[in-house]
Amino acid sequence: MPTYILGISAFYHDSAACLLRDGEIVAAAQEERFTRKKHDAAFPAKAVEYALRTAGIGAADLDFVAFYDKPILKFHRLIETYLAFAPQGLASFRKAVPMWLGDKLHMRRGLTKALGAKPKNRFVFPEHHESHAASAFYPSPFEDAAIVTMDGVGEWATTSIGVGEGNKCRLVEEIRFPHSVGLLYSAFTYYCGFRVNSGEYKLMGLAPYGEPRFEKLIRDNLIDLREDGSYRLDLSFFNYCQGLTMTSAKFHALFGGPPRKPESPLEQVHMDLAASVQKVTEDVMLRTARRAHAVTGKKNLCLAGGVALNCVGNGVILREGPFEKLWIQPAAGDAGGALGAAQFIWHNLLDKPRKVMPNDSQRGSLLGPRYESAAIRAFLDEQKIVYEECQDEPQLADRVAELIEQENVIGWFQGNMEFGPRALGSRSIIGDARSSKMQSVMNLKIKFRESFRPFAPIVLRERASDFFEIAPEHDSPYMLIVAPVRDAIRKPVDATAKGLDKLKQLRSTIPAVTHVDYSARLQTVDGERNPRLASLMRRFEERTGSPVLINTSFNVRGEPIVCTPQDALRCFLGTEMDVLVLENFVIRRAAQHDLPPVDRDKYLSDFALD
């Protein structure tokens, strides 16, 4: 009989479920994709239902259930922190403690009730950073590796160094709360007017528009960073230990005023703050990687935790760090903890062997639901949608490549949904990277978001080093590494331009994916992980000579990435997208009848804080 292990992350940020059968990943998905509530933190009931349905089992068939952290340790940290700062923090204390006493300290009972059954064996609660470390190492293509996990905070750990060998991984060093580079970055996210735990990537995207003129101020006042990557924060500048906000009055005085109000105009000072904390964070990441190399002696590095989604910092580690190869968990944040917790049981606790795959064992992170063509056809007919049906993959690739060449924006819906925060070519919006207008068109007419937000390129793996400064032996299949654009395709610009004026300049022959600092967050595409997307891109290259396209997530501002054909059609009809491709069905906006006008104000008002 096979052994089934269900991993769960829930109740804090980005709930998810992952199911293993004899150690192999059967399914993994975030709850937000099903409920349509962005960063849904509730018990992942629909994600669990999907995983069990995919395996053809019920909850009573589960052998183990793994929860991605230890609630009792987290509660201990909560109480100890409140006692340390009392009487400050009473409002936060009164808000948090009842939730813990009501549900979170009785996790076994709550999980049993939510699942409707107990596992045959037992519930297991690895520590938070053990789950992150397991998610980083076990799916990786390495027999052995150093491991670094960095985030806001787990139970106590905020930064951990570990080592993975064969079927075992263990943590050997850690930095503990309240000292956290993740919380430092989140403090600046909050101060610059973005939402903590979801706006950090906006801060990273804003950084190239600024100058790091506050870097010394941060180093002199906020963080004492040592050569070995260890650090301490001056807590008098922060409010996250005792309050409901991230920064204190002392922080505001240091940087010249109160936090920016969400949706108010971005000023040069916010861009400079973003650039400054980004530089400091990159330095922390690089020094920590060097420390991991010194401690473990390994030639490969695996990364997980929310800070591992800082793809600019990852690129710095790859180019300047001591490791030969780098692998980053695609679902590096809390969602990936569900995967790591399940794999921790299989390998660490049950001592089961580990099979190392040449690329990795995460199957391109395409672990979510897929939908058959017959069901999609029936749905489109029911909705009276006009479509073209392509009979085979070459016909589909040729038709869509033609539409992209004509500067159409394409909603691309194929195969299994991605697990993790990035759209990797299954639930993507794609377009021509050579287009000078595509970035602003996609931001303002499709995504309904800030004009400064960059788009990422997808590039055929065998051509990546022709366009970007990435060695041929390296790849970036999960869009988690930023690399500079090659000098050969760069164009000169006015170096005196400041702030958002930099957006108006064409920096390369692929301007839609070249950020203002000549960087790009690239995804490499190959025929093994994503054959249909690779086929399309090769046909586009045959037509145009370019192996590069834009890839951004198939969603609009404030909403999760689409999951179902119904989600995709609603998003298509609610934006100014030109074409929707649902598997082998091509739907052109121009061919539809009596479409209502796009209500842009709905998104700009409903999701003003996102």
C-alpha cells in the first residue's frame, strides 16, 4: 500500500496543501487560487480537496499530516515578546492572544475537524525553518548542498544555515527574532506605502528608479551587519514587536517624515529608500551565502523563505557568491512550507531514500489542476464565445506566434497550474518583448497597476546567454534570478533622467522586459518542463528571430492568478486583453459580439491598497 503524506501551511499567510504518494509529489496548490481571495490564510480546504481528488483518496486514507511549523513555539515567542515590551503592545496583545487560545494552540483538534478525519499514524509539526530547508533541498537537483532559509520570522528563527546530504537535511546555525532582514525589508515596504507580506516585490521593482543614498544611514542606525552575515537590528526604530505597525516615530524622524499613504504619489525619496534597503538586503544575502559555504564546504546552494523571492539578491549570490550552482524553491514563501513539511516526514523521519533528478523533482512546479479540452469547449459553447480550435500543437504554435508578432496581448492558459507566486507559462499573459509600448499597455490596460512595475522575459534556455549575463550551464526555470541584459543588445540612454522619467527610454532591443537598470528577471524555458510554451517560442523565433517573450501572471491587480477556464475568461473579458488561448482554443476579442466596456475604475478602487 502506498504511503500518503499531506503537508499543510495555514493561518498566517498564503495557505497551501501538498500531497505526497511514496515521496512523489501528487499535487500542490495555494488556497487563494480556488477561493479567489489573495493570500488567503484560512485552512486550505479547497486545496486539500483538489490534492485528495487528484490522488483518488479520502482524508481517512492519509498516513501522516504535516503542519509547516510548531504552534506552541510560536506562541512562546509571542508571549515572551509581549512580556519583554509590556506595558507597550497591549492593543496587539488583546488582538492576537484570543485567536491563539481559541484555535492555534489546539492545532491537532482543528486539523482533524477541518479534514474530517485523523491520519492513520499521526500529525507532525516540523519547525518552520526545517520545513523551508526541506522544501529547498529535497526537490533540488543536488546530491548534497548548503541550505539558506531567510524570512520574516518562523517560530524564533529568521535566518538559518543548514546542510543537505542524501536523504537528510539539518540546520546548523540561526539568527533569531526580533532580528530579521525580512522584517527590515517589510518595514521599508510599509514605510513606502505598500502592503506588508505582499508589497515587497513592488519595493524591489521600485528600487532601480532610485539611488541608494540612504544606505549608509541604514547601516549606521538600523542594522549592525557583520562580515559573516550575522546582524542585529536597533529595535528602537521599529514597532513590530509591540505594535500594529512596522516602524516607530524614531524611524520616521530618521527618514524625514511619516509613512507614505497608500496610492498617494510616489516621490523620489521613496525610490531612493527602496534602492537603499535593497542594497543592504543584497549584502546580507551575499554574506550569509558566503558563511554557508564556509560552514558546510558544499559547492551547491539551496534557498527558501520569503527573502529567497528577492530575485535581485539571488542574482548577486549566483554571480558574486562562492557556489557553483544555485537552486531556489519556486514556492519559497509560506506556501512552500507545506511541501517541505511533507518531504521532511518522508525523508528525515521515515528515512526513505531520495531520488535526485537532473533538473529537479518539482516538475516545473506545475502541480495544480488542469482542465480537459472537452470541458473547455462545452463551457465556451455555453457562454456563446466565438473561438478557433487548433487541431494540433504546430498549428496552435503558428497561430499564436502570428498573433504575438502583430503585438496582441495574449492570455495563455495551458496544462497544470503553477505552485508558487510566479506564473511560469501555464497561467500567463504573454506578449512581444521587442515592442516599445508593451510594458505600459500591459500595466495600465491589462494589469491595472503601477506604471513602474517591470515585466519579466521568458527566453529559450539554449539562447538565454545570448541575451542575458547568465552562464550557459545555469538556468532560471522559476523566474527567481535577475541578470543584466547583454551589452550587445543595449541602447544608449540619457543618464541624467531621474525617477519615473527613466521609463520613457528604450534600453535594449527587447525594451518591454529591460528594467531601467538594464536588468531582467528572466525565466528560461525548455521542452522538458514546459513543452507547449517552448514550441510556441521556437515558432515565434522562426518568424521573428527573437527567442524572447514577455511573461507576467494571468491576473489583474488585487486578484490571485487565475485557476479555472472560468477565471481566465472573466479576466479576459474584464480587461483590454486581445486574445485568450485556453488549451487549443483561440479566442480573439475582435471576434466577439456585444462585449461590455472594460470597467477600469472597478479595479482601481476595489484594490486601492494592494
